[in-house]
Amino acid sequence: MAFILQSVLQAPQQLQALSAHAEADADLMQQVLEESGKFVAEVIAPLNRDGDEIGAKWKDGTVTMPPGFRDAYQAFWQAGWPALACATEDGGQGLPAVLEAMLYEMLSAANHGWTMAPGLLHGAYECIKHHASPELKAQYLEKVATGEWLATMCLTEPHAGSDLGLCRTKAVPQADGRYALSGTKIFISGGEHDLTDNIVHLVLARLPDAPPGPKGLSLFLVPKFYGDGTRSAAVCERIEEKMGLHGSPTCVMRFDEAQAWIVGEPGKGLNAMFVMMNAARLHVGLQGIGLLEAAWQKADAYSKERRQMRAPGGTAKAGEADLIEQHPAMRRILDAQRAWIDAGRVVAYRTALELDILKHSDSAARRDVASRWCTLVTPVLKAAWTDQAFHGASACLQVFGGHGYVREWGIEQVVRDARVAMIYEGTNEIQAIDLLLRKTLPDGGAGLLTLLDELAADLGDGADAVRARGELRRFAGFLREQLLPRATSKEAPTDLAHWLADDFLRAVTLLVMAWAWARIGATPGADSARWQTARGAFWRWVWPEFDMRLGMMAESLNG
């Protein structure tokens, strides 16, 4: 992690060029990473199995978390971990967002269920900071920034999933300036629990005179407890029995004329909520990387201990079996996941760095570059690495053979837990549609073509760099000559781009990975066997999918 952050991406140099992070040198960043790893390994990881096997429990509207979860969370926020990247004037530490991102990758790898609780904190903090009234900020901002109080994001309703414009929850103005909030929200992570003394709910709802559709939505804040200690009419009706994430309560929340305050302007609820949603998509992408890392670590360790059959070219004595890691089929599985993890870290850490630059750079041109990267790469990161977390973890289970299918080894939990990340915060198919139909086609591909040019210009003269640059330019030609003219033609079927979207996102993913591996390959110190093995795995077993995706898009375009 440190090699990618400091050597491949040269984060200290980039961050110290920003006045807000002038003191973020390599030593400070290394210290934060080491302390993060220590806390996660000693406090959070040991709770993972009980979280899965015992799980969160609901009774009469109250949720009791698994043993040790509350104590661990209290230690977490009191040590200042949720406040890493929050402003110092709000009770935070003012450190770069990339360090917070790396902390959450570790947390997801160690205990995904527990990590769901603080996972929305920073997005809620940014939402309140930029959109709430001074009175709401005075009461809630620091509590959320420090993590003393946890927060939720209440979007989905029983009849409406990702189509938020269908939300029916109502907010009726009251004489005292508050609103009476009524409606039911489902799939609310951490809607009720005993980790903190209060929970801050951020809820999308509709004013009585609001127009239909997404433009009629406003955002409201309703806490579990008000300042005078009375409890709000935010009721947890039940928690879902899920495939995985048993340590995280997924709640059905009913609001019975709960007294709430508006956040931001009427009808601008989605604008305010997108601050949370975009932060959540980065963190879900990091969940994918962390879960895949967890699966790889388990499988790699098992492959070095367990013996099974004779491997071609194996080293076992006569009459003995070879280690699993010596079998090419298993080595291929492990090395391919390593290629995904390392490239994913380059992409995710750069995304977090670009968020820091977007927020603090004095250069408008540099902020444009950062904005373009975050806009186009965030859906790629969320979709591709959560997809790989599930399928890659399933492949890692294969390394265990029959032992992987039983609970004892823990790999089956990773497979179950990872599956949800492909669904929430916008399904991966929605991310693909977003990338092509909302972020590529409307400007005639100008933003993406510029990003491809920037990636190509970022590479040097090494063999991987030359190869990656050529592929970036080949895809740019495909965009200009085939996809854009056909997909934007008046004669094109109205659903054509929707059929292309998944293949399009996968192709962009592989190009970004090629750029990432070219960057790794050009970094001093990346010539060791550890990096070269993963590099070779990328080009042999991951990259060939690119031509397949181009071929599938060409068939759809010409069909």
C-alpha cells in the first residue's frame, strides 16, 4: 500500500504542493498507515467471525450489535479515526482524504460488517457542512465529523429502488419551521443500533407542493434523539435476514410524522445527497479491493500450507504431495487476483488524491483534470472492483477445494459479504449506464477522449508504457470512428447505448488497469518477483478480455 501511495503515485509531492496539506510528508503518511493497520488488526479483525455468526439482533424496535462491536466503535471514534480527513475547525484532523480511503480499505478487508457503520460518516459530514443551516451545523456537524454520532442515508422505498424520483415519503411544514416527516425507507444500513448514543438520519422526502420526479425531492435531517433527550418518531420495524453482512443491521425505517429539519434548498435534495452518494461509491470501490485482498490473503496462505497431488515440476519427495501453490491452475487464480488488487489500489488511491486536489488546488486547470478523473473513474472503480471482489473471492475459494465451502476457513464469508457491493450505491449496471449515457455521450465523448490522452501522456517509454499508450489510442479511435457516430445517430435504436454500457465500462476498466500497471512498472523497486508476477498475470490473464469487449460492442453497433 505504501509503495503504491508514495512511490507509484508520489502522493507526498502532490499533496505538499497544496497549502492545506503542506505538512503531509512521507513520514507522516507512513505513520498513519502503520497505526491504521495496527488498530484494524488488533481491534476490528478479531470481531469478524462473531459478527457473521451471531449477527445483529432486532427486538421491539431495538437493535443489539454483535459482542464487542460497541466497544470497538467507541475506541474507534475516540482515537480520532473517523475524523482523519475532516476539517480541524469541525473537530477533525485535516489530513488528506487518501489516508481515510486507505483506512477504510483495511477496515473492509478485516470486518466488512462492522465497517458498514462508519462507512457513511464522511459523506454525511460533507453533506451537512456544505448544505445545512448554521443552526443544524452547530448541533450536528462536529458530532458527525468526529464519529461520536453515526449517520444514515435514507433513500430507497419499498416500491422504488434506484429510481429515486418515485419516492413518496412526505414532509409537511410545521409552524415552528420544522417538518413532519412520514414514510417508509428500506435497506437502511445502520438505521438502528447501540454503537452510539445518537443516530443522524438524512432522508429524501417530498414537500406537499413538490412536482413529481427527482426535481421534487428535498433532503431532511431527523435524529434518533433530539437535543432535549426525547426520541424521534423514527422507528426500526425490522432488520433484513441477509445472504451476508450479518454484523450490519439493514433496517426498515418508518417515520411517523417525525420532526425534521430541511437540509439545503427545497427541491435540491438530490444535489445535497449526491455528496454522500459519490463519497459512498468511492468507499464501495475500496470495499471491493479490501474484500479481494482478504480473499487473496486467505487463499495464498492456505496454498503455502496445504499439500494436494503432484504438481507438474513439483518439488515434493517421492510418495508425497506438492503444495497447492505449485499447481499452475491455482497459481493463475492467485496471481490474477493480485493483478486486480494492485491496479485497483493505484486507481482508488489516485481517485482519493484527485479529491484532495479538487478541493484544495489553486489551479483551475488542475482542478479540471481532477474533476474529469473523479467523474469518469468513480463509476469504473465502484463497478469493476466490486464485481471482481465477488468473482475473485469465489475463485480464491477454489484454492481451498472442499475446505473453502465450509465455514471454518472464513473464505465463504468473504464471498457472501462481497456480493452486496455489486448492488448497493447504484448497481454495477447503473454505473455502466452512468458512464456511457450520462458522462460520455452527452459531450460527444470529449471528456473521456481527453482523459485517454492524459493517461497516454502520463506514461514513459518502457515496454508496458508503450503498449498501454497504443491501446489507449486504439480505444480512442474506436470511440471516434465507431461507437460515437453510431450510438448518437438519429437512426440508432433508442436502446443501443444501454446494450453497450456494460462492455463499455469493462473496456475502460481494462485500459485504466493497463495505465496503472505501466505506472507500477516504471517505478523504481517494482522489478522484484512480487510485482513482476502480478504484472505478468495482468497481461496474460486479465488484459485479453479487452479485445473481447471491443468485439462485443462492435457486434452490437453493426447488428
